[in-house]
Amino acid sequence: MDLSCLLYIETFEEPATLQQRIASLFGGTISLGSISNEFIYIDLSLNDSRDRKRFLRERRFVFSKYCAEIDPVDEICLTAEKVDPEIYLDILMHIIMELRKSGAQVAASCEYEDLVAEKTGWN
């Protein structure tokens, strides 16, 4: 299974604040705009397709404010040890649930969207 994932995030938080919040959820370190630990690598950016009016009107996450590209760290850093998929997915599900608890609207685009819905309540 391809573990890479895109998270579409709609929130009023500023980029640096959201980045800090995400890092705090899994003990991540921020470096050059990315957030990572020994299991997960997240590249958070403003979504090129963001359109607040279309997001509100159509409720399509592709128009949300942020996009986070997420991968197991071993796919980004060739010297990293192989990541246990179960640990990676647990961290990802935790991030999604905690962002939602803070008021952000979050949707995942990945091969395992059914698992996201099962573990987090919806997708």
C-alpha cells in the first residue's frame, strides 16, 4: 500500500501557528518548512487551489486553505530506518483527530481513505 497522503486543512490559523500545532501533536521538529520525526514527514503549504468562497459554497476540500503532503520518513530520507506502517498510520490518525478537535476541518486524500473514516469518524 502507498502510505503517502494529502491532507486538506481548512482553518483560520496562520501557517506558523498551524505548523507548531502539528509538530506538537507527534513530537515533530520543524526545519525549512517541513515537520518530521523518525516516522513521519509533513510538508505543509498554502494550497495553490485555495478559494474560501468555493470551499464554503461547494464544501470541497480541494479548495481549503492548506495542503499537507505526508509520507513515511524513510521515503524522503534514504538513510532512515524502515518505518512501521502501523506506527505511521497511528500518528497520522492522531494528527487528523486532534486537528479536528481544535476546530480545523480536515480531509485526507490517499489509498486508505476508508481506514481514515473508520479510525477518525469521517473523511
